Amino acid sequence: MTTRIIIVLTVVSLWGKGDVGAQDPWTAEERSKGYVVFEHSTMQNLAQDYVPDPHAVAQHVSCSMAQNEYESIQLGVHSLASDLTSLQMRVETDLNVTIYHRIDPEIKEQLGTFSPKEGELSSWTPSELHLQRGNTFAQLPVGESVNFWLTFHADSDTIEGVYPGKIRIQ
């Protein structure tokens, strides 16, 4: 029998107010905050020039898994009004979670030098295809998006049930 484990998370934005500068279709609250958080399919890469549909803005996200299983959610942050620095995502839940984000271009270039064909990785593979572990993204220019992968793990001792939590973005 498979144990069903469901996690339900509330997205909480903690960032200060940014410069208002974006145009509709964004709400006045989203524009004053300076950014939006949105859910994006884990089956699609999230390019840095991606502009989310306003209907994709996330308030709550969820996933389900069985014991000894991993499940990922991909969230994006899109800067509407000004550059964002030290963008941080924290997850509060009783389940184990590992956070990743788009790889820093400098790290990607360094990795390219270790490839069998020197420079192959850095020359043709876009940054959004690679993730780096960490919950802080250094700088997100206005008009760009960054992805955060939240990978949850229910180990063999995880009890069946619903696990509430919060995702804090600052």
C-alpha cells in the first residue's frame, strides 16, 4: 500500500516596495511590490527573459508523493519595477526540502572548462538548463525572471497526511 503525503504551501512575499514602473496587466499591489512570484511547470525550462502570465501568479502551491519519494515544484520570480538583489527563498515545512536556482553564469563558464571538449558546456547550453544548490540569487535585473526549484523528500518514516508550510521570499 502506498502512503500518500501531500504538502500545501502558502507563498509569502517579504520584499520591500520597489519603484513602480511596470504597466498593466499587473495589479497595483504587484507593481508596488516590484515583483511577482509564479508557478512554472517542472517539465519546461524557465528562461531568464520569460514573462509570466498574470494568471500564473502563485498564492498557494502543492504536490503529493509517497514515502521514499522526491517531488519538485518550480517557482519563478519576475522583477517588475527595479533590479532585485540578494533574492532569498526560504521554505518552512516539516518535510525535507532542497532549494536550487538558475546557475550563476560565471560558475557555468568554470564548469565548461572541465567538459571533455573544452568550452562545450558554456558555449551552447543556456544557463536555465543548469541549477545550482542554494536559496539566494545574487541579482535579478528588472524585466527578467529566475527559477527556484524546491525538491521535497518524504523519507521512509514520513507519516501519511497533509503537511502545511510557507514559502518566504525576501
